[in-house]
Amino acid sequence: MILAEFGYGGKILNSMPTWVLDGTKPSRLAWYLKEKLLPPIYWEGMLKGREWLAKPESQQSDK
């Protein structure tokens, strides 16, 4: 399985270092990410409005 990210014009963009995950070659790590890790992150996190990498804005009331 190849897990690749593409930008405009079909250019391959890597969000991970190529020594971890090279988007041009099939790997077991790419399969594991796509099959086991990404679906729960998508279905249980992103679609429910959870974002682990972003800090929520503080809710300060004006009194």
C-alpha cells in the first residue's frame, strides 16, 4: 500500500520524513496507518469536531 499526499498539480507532498514513510514506495507502515490508525481518528475524532493538535480558544466573558 502506498500512502501519499498530493498538492496542486499532482506534486507529492510529504508530511512525514521520508525515512519514516516514503510516499513513493509501498510499505507495511503505510498499510497499518491507512487500515488501523486513520479510520478511528477520522470517524471518532474529526467528524465529531475533536482536534487534538489545535488548542481551543479561551472563553473569556466581558464583565
